Amino acid sequence: MARPRSLAAIAGEGDRLKTLEALRDKLARSIDKPGISARDLASLTRHFVLITGEIESLKVREAAGKNSAGMADENDDENPVENVPSGPLTPMQELSAGVAAKRMQIVPAS
């Protein structure tokens, strides 16, 4: 079996998804090593779960046509302000709306 490429080489390509997938694979190999301590297993497993969640999140955003920042692509005419969900907002949506409104305020020059 061919030796996997180094994580540094993959990260150097600048593809976030491929880098996270390589990190996931490296973590999986470390978790599978015989004789791993309980402390190391707990830490590696936690990171593995976080990385796999981030990979899934990136894949969902790509499938939805969004860039890695979660924003609509430049050629997308969709206005995110007009797409506010109807009905009651969750606390997180309220917080996000408040932050967005704060960013939109114009600060007078002194």
C-alpha cells in the first residue's frame, strides 16, 4: 500500500476540504493504533468528531452553492437580507440579526 501524502503537502495545495479529510484520516490511523492510552484516545476522538463535522458542513455548503464563508457566490443574485425566514426566530437567529444590523450602522466621522 502506498504511503499517504503528508498533511503539510496536502495543506499546501490550499484546498480546505482535502486538508480536513487528510487530517481526519491521520486521526483515524492514530485512533486505531494498538496500545493507545485512554487520555490520547479521548483527545483524538474529540478532534475526529469535530473534524468530521466540519467536513460535512463544508460539503453541505458546497452542495448548496455557497462559498467556504457561507456567503452566496458573487454571481448569485440572491439577497440574503430578503431571505429572512418567516415565523419566530430562534435565539441564535436573533443574535445573528442583531450583529448584522450593528455592522450595517454607519459610524459618523469624528
